[in-house]
Amino acid sequence: MPALSGTRVVDFTQNLPGPYATMVLRSMGAEVVKIEPPRGDPARVFPRLFDILNAGKDSVVADLREPANREAVRALIADADVVVEGFRPGVMARFGLGPDEIAKAFPKVVYCSISGYGQQGPYRDYPGHDLNFQALTGVCHMLRDDRGRPLGGALPFGDLSAAMTATTGILGALLERVRTGQGQVLDVAIVDALLSWTYVWTEGLTPGDASLADAAEPTANAMRRASEALPGGLGSIVGKLADSLTQGRGRATLEAVSERLRQTKRVQNMERLRLHTLPHYTVYRTSDERYLSIGVVDEDKFWRKMCDVLDLSGAAGLPLWGRFLAAAPLRTRIATRIAEQPLDSWVERFREAGVPVAPVLSVDEAMADAQLQTRRPGSGPVRGPFSLGESVEAAPPKLGEHTERWLP
């Protein structure tokens, strides 16, 4: 019998982090009741992604702005074991379904909130997307191109790490409830989960009395040094191999292969990679030789606010497809403007305007950041993944397919 058989989860989350977490719980046997707004989870516009994340869940449509729906959902929570929500801090409380209200009314329920910056701290109300969270916690600092420019990972590290953190926390809280009979309130922040990864990786490989200078050298240089210690013939072969990777025809061949791969339909159809072709989902250099991440995805409101801050009013009306087509000239214009002022100035101006941005920080800087210090009590965060449960073979739900069953 699956480990979570008989466990009921009421899931208010959308897109990726929360649905991934409840996907894992569903794979372990939990019954997941997915509460969707009338228009549905936005991830439904990516059918394959939605199907993977939501297989075997029940879909209930409930507009939480309606008092009757809130009362019906509250009654559903009364018989649940776990509640998972992924709104900005305070949204569920405005519906009367926040962690304090639910913990008081139903003390056995495990309540898990997933958000970008967490329920406390100076950044809690800021908007953000995965690239911003990567920038703030050292991920972009660690991912560099051949010119040393920080990059964002095409894989949404923040969303997925937070999902696993939430899953682990929920399982631990359910075990504690077996012992005490009491539920718990879990506050999962994407930045906490990411910082735990970058901190463990960098600190774990960096003794306090050592330098990473040698380890940071290109692989080819390391191969050349190693070739000097090998017997003549073998050393010569290794040295030539190193040269072939970085010089002349070998380098040209690697670049040509890479370019051909980029032109394939399979790569071009990877929508999440396309985010990094947008001129407003990337990293820009500032006048003080620092870097700023701008994490606008497809939100026209953020694009317009960004254009206002940058005095690019002529571009504010461009639709998303137009920004794709004009990515190169737009990127040049944005880069020119960003390069005129220092990092702190841009961070302040964009945040005041409500545009999702974050500075590119090293891990050391991230550990000292006001938000991340607020989120990181003690000596540092520790997170660990675990293996998934059984594969869920059931179909994903149609929008509202199970509303009558759960909200009669």
C-alpha cells in the first residue's frame, strides 16, 4: 500500500512549484483535490506540462472571491490532512483561509505555504520569477559564459527545489502529527531552498584555508598541466587533445555543432529555453560593473512598468511576439540604459515600480543579504531530496471535473 494512502491534500497551487510538490504526494498515494479559479491553472496553456504535474488529481472550480465558495472550501479543509497554497503572503488570509485561521479551526491540518521570498522579511511582497531567485542566491554568479557573464539556468532550479523542500516538510509534519496529534504551519521560500543548494555546494568544496583558483581554470588548461607529468608519447596526445578542444579546427567544429543543435526544431520548441531569448528575462551589466537580473516573463504589466522606468515608452505597447522578433535591438537599448547607472540605483527604482528584478549576488553576498538573513536562522539552511513514489498512471483532470463531488 502506498505510504500516503488515506491522506487528503487540498491544493490551491498553480504553475510549477506547488503542483510539483503535490504531484510527489500524489505519487505516494495521497488524494489531491486541486482548487482552481474559474479560468483554471495558468499551466493549462502548456498541456503536456499540466498533464505531467496533475495526473490523478481531482479538479474543483471555486472562485474564492465568493463568500459561499470560501465556506464550501473551508468545509472541505475540515476533513483534509494537508493544505498547500502558493499565493503571495497575505492572500489566503484575506479569504479567511490563511494559516492562522486554519490552524485555529482545524489544529490537525498541516498547512504549507510556498512563495518566492517567504512569509517574513523585507522582500516578502516583491514579485519575482525563477531567474530573480537564482540571481539573489548565487546561482547566476556560479553559472557563467566564456566571457564571465553570469547566466540563469534554463532549468527552473528555484521552483523545483522549493517543491522538494515543501514535500519534505509536509512529510515531516505528518510524521510529527502521528506523535503529537497536532498539525504544523510550514513557510517554504524559493530563495531558502536555492540558497541551501548553493551554500552546500560552494562551502562544501571550499575549505576556509584553500583557494579555488586552480579549480577554476578551464578544463583544457588542467589537461595541459597534467600532460607534463605523463610519459612523452601519452603526454603529447593529452596536450594535443586539450589544444583540439580550444583552438583551431576543433573549436570551430564544436561551435558549428552547437549552432546546428540550436537550429533544430526540438530545441526551438523548448518553450522554457525561449525565456532566455527575451530581452526582459536576462541579466544586464550596470555602470559599477555589477549585474542585474530582470525577470519579466509574459506579463504585459511588468513590461510596461519596466519601459517606464527605462524611459522606453515607445516600446511599451509591443506584444510578446513583437518582443521576441525585436529581441536583439531591444536588448541593446535596454543594455545601454542599464549601463548608465549603478546596481543599487536600478534595484531601488525597479522595486519601487513593482518590476521583478534582483541583483546578481555571489554566495557570500547572498548569505549577507537582508532578506536571506531574515529567512536563514542559525548557521545556515540544510535541505535534502528523497526518492519519488509510484508513477501515477491516472489521467489529469479536466477543469472542474470533480467540483460536484467535493463541493455539492
